[in-house]
Amino acid sequence: MSDELSRILKFQHEFARRGAGRVADVPGGFAVLNELYPASHDNNKLIIREGGDPGTVIRAADEVLAGFGHRLVVVEDDALGMAFAPAFADAGYEHGANLVMVFRGEAPAGPPVAEEVGLEAIMPVVRADWHEELPWVSDRAIDDLVRRLEARMLGADLVGFRAVRASGGEIAARAELYAQDGVAQIETLVTSVRHRGQGHARTLVTSMLAEAAGLADLIFLEADVDDWPKEFYGRLGFEPLCRTHSFLRME
């Protein structure tokens, strides 16, 4: 395992643990749980770090996540995730994969232009974006997805929300910045539907890179293997480091 990947995984593990209501050991890894946000998959999941029997992991997910409306297992090792895929498919899980991408470009020289937005100010924006993206989801589930930001505030030494505004003053694009021990992560980049295609996301990420470069020597983000943003991030100087896998089943 490379030093970069080791540092990123350490950062992610600590972030998950610090925002958890409780942590439980499972075969090959650990589970993070937070009953305050039961509809949030990210706050209630298994994180598998090393090999084992996929059937054992599936049984552990059923046991640890009993009472939740989902089962989510994240497998950090690419080869292990591919080996697990057939058994998870047989158990009714959907398989996804993410690229962990590291910034290799030259950090922007200018000062950041993105606005720092507080938790209370960003929550209504997040709520509106979720309702726009997932109009069929219940208000209760949306509320969990919004309130889970409270747990994220605990995840790292620096956790902040950054945004750029449209000409009318409303937030057009937003993202989160985490930093600790020389590692920084850009996460949850969202452009509101009506403001897409206008360059707001590029402005925001470029600004956040300028800020993150002053906080960390290792900057990373995650992108869906099968979605277009990975190409966008590549044009901004990010390169793939590794691939992780997720297995999700709705109950």
C-alpha cells in the first residue's frame, strides 16, 4: 500500500469514527452507526479493510444494521471488492465503485474566492437540493440527510462548507472541505439544477484547491467510476489513485 493511500484511509477511518454515534467491530473491519440519522447510508455502514468470507460479512451487515432500512458495505481494497461482488449480487446487493483521486496539478496562485458558509445557513440549501434531486423521498428521510451535517462537523479538525453564488445572490454550487494532519478532502460538490453548465463548479473547486493547498500536502476526493465528474476532476488536475467498492441493499 502506498504512503498516500495509507494516509487517506487513516483520514477516512478517523472521520467516520469521529462522526459516529457508536462503532462496532465486524469481520475484516468495523461498522459506524448513528441512530440519529437512520436514513443516512453514510452514517450507518460497514467498512471492510481486509480479506475474509463474503458470506460472513453479509451476515454481519444483517446483524449490525438490523432495524435500518438499508444494508451498506464499503470494501476499500479493489481486488477484494471484485472478489466479493458475486456473493453480494446473489444476496440482492447493488454494486458500485468509486475512484479515489489525488490532486497532482499546480495549486491555483490566487486567493480563494469561495464563500465560507455556516452550518445553519447551508442546511436550507442542502434541503432544497435534496428535494429537487429526490422528489419521491419522504420528508423524514430528507431531514436525516440534512441533519447528518451535524455529525460531519465532528469528523476532522477542519470541517467547513464553501459556496459560490449566482448573479442573483443565491448559492449556485456548494461543497465541503475537510482537513487534518496534512490531508484534505473535497467532498459533496453539488451545483443546483438551475445553475448547472455555467462554470460555478469549476470556480468552486479551483477556489477550494487554493485554500486546501495552504492546509495540506495531500488533497483528494472521490468520484463515481461510472459517472462523468471523474473526467471533470481530471481536467482540474486530479488523478486516480485506487478504486473502492460499495454494496447496497434496500430493505
